[in-house]
Amino acid sequence: MYESTASRLYAPLKVPKEMQSRLILGAVDLDISGGDALDSSSEFEKLPQSSGAVYWATKESDGHRIVVQDAPLSWQGDVYELYLLDPAVKKATFQANLQKDSASLPYQPVITMAWRPPLVFQRDRQGSKWFIDVGHPADVLGDWKVYTSREARPVCTIAFHPGAGSPAGLLPKQVTALSRKLNEVLGPGNDEGTLQPTARIRIAAGHLLANAALRPWALSDGDVYNTRDEADAGLAEWAKANQPRRRLYDEIQKIYPAAEQALAEYYATTYGLQPLKSQQVAKWVIDLVFRSYFVFSSENARSRQPAARTNPWTSERSFRAGSQGTAS
């Protein structure tokens, strides 16, 4: 997934052909807000609920039965909980207990209130199973926790970026300075109700910045809403309102070229790109960073087809060796 062109590390899901386990339960798509997103194999029986569903493993594994509950929560989609049950627990008993207060349940989930479904794999014909909690969608390049069906605790954690800070912190200071100014334009985003449009823009921009730092091959024109002309026109109109806005607008225009040049040097140094290629990639990426902070109303954006995936990044893989962009 790290090496893929997926904009998020959890989807669209790409399972390598050479993998020695097969996916038997999980969601392969990025947008699962419509619910009923789980794809399952014959290893799971789908038990309908009054709302949502329960996926019941037909066979035990390492002395436990894996059960996943898919429960509708809001307009944003469903949440998922994974249980490791004693094989003696009956379907009807489990379903009846789900209707009770969670604090009084005789068994508790291993993964609880997950916005992304856990990925359940089967390793061999004997039915040995393991699963991954891919974390919250708002976590930028978030850790994965890997479990086996034997015990209710992670056996390992996969970290996709070094340190505890934001992955965007790896970018040159000129790029982070530009992103801070763009973030100022968004404003606080207070009292926006359940839709939280400003927060959603910030999260999307955070994912884009992290990919710019560590997975630039995964960036796409489809990651942003407006064209550059639309974003420029919208920002210029915004800046006309008062002097502080105009001052911020001028600061963005001033530091933009420095951010682009610093990013080109970063790609040349970190990934070994040749000067012309690093300049080409940096110009395109900084443009995406700029546009990622804005969603200006646009009839053209609503009517046009989804943007084709374009990325000037080289298709060669050899330059990645020794770079910061490796999972650990």
C-alpha cells in the first residue's frame, strides 16, 4: 500500500499477488460513506441486523471465532467492531447481547468504533486468521496495528513515517511556512455543525502534504477540487474584503516561489531526482498544495468529469532506495 498510488494507505486497497495470505473480509474502496461496504468471502456468514449486519466466521481460528459488526452511525457512514469470541457462543446469543448496554456485555470488542473496517486475512488452509486495524481516516499516514486470532492485543505495529510528529514536518521550512499561511486563510471553522467543511479541508490538506513529503508518486490532480485559475480567482476575491486579508494574500504570493524551489531541492536530495525532473515535480506538487486548501464554488468543477490521474513523477522505482519514504 505504501508503494501504491492510493491517496490513503488504507484504500483503494491493493493486495500483492505474491502475498501468502488472502483477504477474506474488508473494504477495498476509499469512499465507504454509503454503508454496506464490506466485501466478504465464504469464510464469513453475513447475519442481517435491524440496522447493519454481523459477519460471522464460519470456522474458528486459534481457539477463537472472529466476528465483525457493521453498525450504521450517521450520515458519514458506519462504524465497525471486531470480536474474538469463544467458539461456544451462539449466533442468536451474540446478536441478542448486542441489543444490550455495551458496558454489560459478557464480551468486549478487540477493535471498537472503527471508522475504517478491519482487514481480515487467512494465512493457510487450516484457517489461521489475522487482521489489521488501519486506524482512523483522519490520522495522516496513521499506524497499522496487526493482530492474530490467538490473542486480543496487537502483535506488532507498522509505522509509516519516522517520529511522533506530523509527516509534513519532513518538508522544507519554506513549504511548511506556505502551508501555515494557506491554513490561516481557512479561518477557525467554528460553529459549522456536523458537516465541518473547514476541518475536512484541513484533514485533506494534511494527507496531501504527508504524501508530498513521503509518497509523492501517490499524488493526483484528483486530490483537489478547483482548477488553478479558479483557486487564484477565488483567493484574489477573498483578499479584497479588508487589509489583513490583502496582507496575507501578498505574503502567500511572496513565499510561494521559495517554497517551490526548496521542494525541488528536497526531491533532488531525498529521492535522487535529476534537477529538471525535481523542478517539474516540485512545481506540480506545490500547485496541488496551494489548491488543496480551497474549495471555491464552481459550476465547472461540479459538471466536469473526475480529474484524470496525472503525475510527473518518474515510473522508475530505483530512486526510492535509501530515501525517507520507507515504512519501518
